[in-house]
Amino acid sequence: MERVFAALWRLLVAAALLGFVAPPVLAALGLVSGADLVNYLQQVVSGAALGCVYALVALGIVLIYKATETINFAQGELMMLGAFLCFTFVAILGLPFWAGALLGIGACAVLGMATDRIVVRPVVGQPAFAIVMVTLGFGFVARSLASVIPGWGTDTHTIVTPFANQIVALGPVVISQDHAAIIVATALLCGLLYLFFTHTKLGLAMQAASQNQLAAYYMGIPVKTVFTMIWGVSAGVAAIAGLMLAPIAFVHTQMGMIIFKAFPAAVLGGFGSIPGAIVGGLVIGIVEALAGFYLPEGFKDVAAYVVLLVVLLLKPEGIFGHVRKKKV
Amino acid sequence: MTDTPEAHAGAILRLRNVETYYGPIRAVRGVSLDVRTGTIVTVLGANGAGKTTILKTISGIMDPQKGAVHFRERPIQGLDPALIVKLGVSHVPEGRQVFPLLSVADNLKLGAYLRSDAVHVAKDLALVYDYFPRLQDRAGQLAGQLSGGEQQMLALGRALMARPALLLLDEPSLGLSPLLVKEIFAIIRRINAEQGTTILLVEQNANMALKVAHYGYVLEVGRIVFEGPSEELLANDDIREFYLGQKQQGARGRRRWKKRKVWR
Ligand SMILES: Nc1ncnc2c1ncn2[C@@H]1O[C@H](COP(=O)(O)OP(=O)(O)O)[C@@H](O)[C@H]1O
Ligand SMILES: [Mg+2]
């Protein structure tokens, strides 16, 4: 049975990749019109852009999970608060975009660290259920608080980015600069995070504390402080995701609902895998966009879960996950 | 054990009546021991005797309910583990506890986490590679992919990267082949002799431990029941019987076994 699933899994991956590259090939052969190909590519790009946002939220969830084994159900709300903080600095206080964005991201990172210290830390060691309830509860509170803060409220807002209303033309394919900026920024951010985690003392300490907490204590690594900093990194990444989402969606108190796409992304990639979270987010974003364009209405919203179910059926550990083997 | 100040001259580590609990379970029941500077001291005991708990109490992972731990004449019980590492105590935990998804080199780097003297750290890395050439060969490999023996070497090397004055070793022989155990113990002896590192070695493998140690304690159910220079322990009939697996021949041995099932 396992063999059959493994074979089917390979078949699925092959079919997906084939489906992905087929349109350009068909167009080159003259079987599909140029206009159709352009449509297809534009859907892929805008799907990838949204997928990047899913990926970054998923990444934050995975970082916290790997370190503390806490599943943060409020990661979407951290993104929402990050977006509102950026909105506050840029739109309300009128700071230059980049300065305001940096301040917003920094403020959100501090907020994430405070969340760990004040909200999550006191229940660590309690049953997993308690921690779940605490993060869920924090999400609810964050939403209601945001809706009563003057200038935030229940309205929708926008953050005007330097990229707004401009386009990038790659040949006949026209991409909005906002979409292009999201993809480029996500790639840069992933590169930066990679360098941070592999080449800095603090980054290595974060990995170490995530992999073996006790051994980290033996090395003199301040594990609790390191975990708090991971919450900070995670919330900072969430704020960046919120900032990216702002120009293509809106800033509003319910934007944390993105977690219903970020979770499938994280699970799809293999929960606990950082590359998995990124790939999972991209896959869900692209599938969603294509489903929205080519399939009847309604499919778009369930696309993420259909993909997730099919993948989990064939490969329960996710795309990049590995079956946990007990070490000798 | 005499309690005159002269008796402790030169002891880098002193435990006095240490009691450590796991919740209601008293795992260490009033242990006193001295580790003289520059020596190798071993604590022998069966599984569950409390050896690991003693080491955890010294390195600050656990706090004793009662008693005192003095390192270089300074009380360290209850201090933060990071502070104790900084003072010069490195702990090689039971079961190696390497960082499995980090490279060998990164594991070693983390051993020097609290140090900022890059030049000396680089020298110590060279030294560790000198003691364990196999680690240098595998520097780029993930620690989780190493064999048990190599992981033990890595755990030792990682602890050395903190440049400790006192090294705590928790059953380095656990799960290793006799040949590897010999190799590791030879290196332990070399580290002690060449670096002057004081070593507190906790073992079930009494035979090997007494061969490298200068002084030994025997621990039973959380209590020290016997102590003495290694040669004395090796020569002691009771130690041989209970910890070296060498049963006495004849009726005399059997009688003694019945009379003294437990020490004290
Ligand atoms: N985490 C724990 N919780 C409760 N009891 C423990 C725990 N760890 C060890 N013990 C108990 O404490 C005693 C000493 O354990 P330990 O120090 O690990 O012994 P050793 O290292 O000599 O095998 C044992 O009786 C053991 O059952
Ligand atoms: Mg033990």
C-alpha cells in the first residue's frame, strides 16, 4: 500500500510539474494562443505573489513551532497588527514609506516578544490544549483591540507603497509592481533569514535551542531569551507579510484569517520544515489563482484544502517532511 | 571524610550535604564530595543511583533543596547554568545530546557560545581537531549522521570549546564498543594530563573509570557509601564484587553477599 502511495505521489508531482510547464510548451508549438499563455502566466505570477504572503505567515508559525513546540494560532493576528502598525507609521503619522515600514516591522517584533513573555510563557508546561487556547484567545483579543484603537477601527485601509499603480512588463506579460515587489522581497527575506540562521551566532543559537533545548542550556545559551527572540523574528516576518498584503488586499481587523491559508501551506510543506513552508505557500497561492481563473466560482476558496487533502493522502508527512525516526 | 580546611586545600569543587529532588523523589540524599584541582575523580554507581542528578546539580540545570556546591571556593548552587559555564564548568551530558541538524563545526562553535575571544576560540578548535581528527574529517557533516562514538567525541570536543577548568562527564562509555571506550578514555586521560583540566567522571563502567581516575566515590541510592584512591577501590573485594562484576570464589564470597547486600 505504501509503495502504491509513493508511486502515486511521484505521479502527482510529475503531473503537477508537467501541467505547470505545459502551457508555454503548447504555446511554443502553436497549440495554445499567445493571449491564453499570457493569461496563464499572469495568474501564476499573481498567485505566486499571494503565495509568498501565505509562505511568510506559515514560516512564522513553523519557526515558533520548531523552537517551542507551540502552535501559534494568532500568527495571522500578528500579521494584522504588523500591517496596522506599518499603516500607523506610514499613513497616520505620515512618515516616509521605508522609515515607517521599518518602524512598523520593528514594533511588531517587539510585540511578538512581549506576546511570548506575557501571554505564552506563563502557560508553558501546561497541557498543549491550554497553550492552544491561549494563542487562540490572544488572537480574539488582538482583533477586538484593533477595532477600538482610534484610526484603526473596523474600516478597511490601504498603505500606499512606492510600487502602487505601476507595472513591470516582461515581454507581453504585464505584472503589477506590487506583485513583483512581493516576490522579490520574499526571495530577499528568505536569503537574509538563511544567512542569519546559518552564519550568525544568534541564528545558530536559535537553531540549537530549537533542536535540543537541554543541550543548549549546557552550552550556556540563554534558551528562554532565545525563544523570545524567535517570537520577535516571527512577528517581524509576519509584519512584512502584512505590509506586502496591504497593497493587494486591504488592512483590516479580519486580515488574520489568512491563517486558514497559511496553515495548509505549513502542513503541505511538512509541518516544521522551513523550505516546506515557502514551497507550500507558493503552491497554494498558485493553485488558488489558477482555480479562480479557470474553474467555476467557488473552487478558488477550497483549492488550498483540496491540494492539501490530496497531498496528505499520498504523502502524510508533507512535501518536505520526513517521517520521525527515533534516534538510537 | 575530615572537615578540616587543609583537607580541602586544592579542591576545585566541593559538594556538602547536597540533596536534590525530582518533585517528591529525593534522588540525591546528602552527598558530600571533593574534586582536587587537576585530578580525575569518578563517581561510580548503578543505574538510578543519582549520578546524573549530581552532575545536573553542579552545572545548575537542577537546584539542590539543601546543601552547598562550591566551585573555586565560591558557592554556585542555584546559579544560572550559563553563569556556571562562564565560571569554567562544562557538562558533557548523558547520551551526548549533540545538535543533530547542525554540522559538526557548528556544534563545536556553539560550545564556545559564551566566549568572545575569537583568536583563542580558533586555537581551541584546532586543539579539539587535534584530539579528535575524525571530527575534522567530518566537520561539514550533520551531527545527527555521526556514529555513537563520533557523537561522544563531538560532545566532548564541544565541551572543551568552552575552555573549562572543570569537565563533567556523564557516562561517556554508554553504548559504545569496548574498543571505542578505550579510545575515548585514553583521550580523557590526555586532556587531563596535557590541558590540566580537572575531570569529574560519572560511570557505571567502574573498571574503565577506575583505570583513568585518581580518586573514586561509590554512590548507592543517592548516598556516597565508599570512597578512596582508585587503586584502593580496584583492590577492594567488595567493590570488585559489586561493581567490577568479579564474583568471589567459594563460600566466603557467598556469605558476604548475604550479609551485606547494601553498603553501610
Ligand atoms: N526526570 C525525572 N523525574 C523523576 N525522577 C527522576 C527523573 N530523572 C531521574 N529520576 C530518578 O532519580 C534517581 C536518580 O536518577 P539519575 O540521577 O538519572 O541516576 P543515574 O544517572 O545514576 O542513573 C532515579 O531513581 C530516577 O528514577
Ligand atoms: Mg545517568
